Amino acid sequence: MSNDENSADSIKSSFSEDLKKIVHQQTKLDHFKDKLIATQANSLSTKDKLIAIQDTLMIQIQINNLLKQKDELNKRVKDLYQNDKIDPTYKEQQILDLDREIDEIQIEIEQLTLKDEE
């Protein structure tokens, strides 16, 4: 073999080794890219779950606040029933108004509960 042939074989061999290294690095990069895509998808899924949990907690807080309001209104109704010093007509109207408010709150609670179940 001549020096030119040896040199050409050496260049081919070197090129072949470099090509193998490039292919190996590309494979590693593709694997890393796949992992990154999976991690991003997982992060989005986790973010969506956290948002859903936050929404549920906000709804539960609203429901609890409404239940407290309803409880207060029920106490006022009870107090009105027990108070004999109030004019009966006024008392009846007050109780009707409070009952209406209680019904409205109950409707809000039911709507929020349905929203939370979605």
C-alpha cells in the first residue's frame, strides 16, 4: 500500500469513528429530548391537577361561608320565633324575608356543589 492509500484509509477510519460518535451523541440528544418532552407533559398535568385542587378549595371555602351565613339566618329566625315582644305581623314578615334569604343561599350552595363535582 502506498502512503496515499494508508492516508486515505486512515482518513476513512477517522471519519467512520467520528460518524459513530456523532450518531451516538445524536441518540443521546434524542433520548434527552424525549425525557424533556415527557417531563414537560408531566409538569402540565401536575399544573392542571393543582389548578383543579385550587378551584375545588375555593368552591369549598365559598360553600363554607354560605353555610355560616345560612346558620346565622337560621339563628335569627329562631330568635324571632322565641321573641314574644315583637309585633306578630312584623315578626312574620321578618321570618318570611329570612326564609327567602336562606332559600337563596341554599340554591347557591347547591350550584357550587354541582360545579365542584364537574
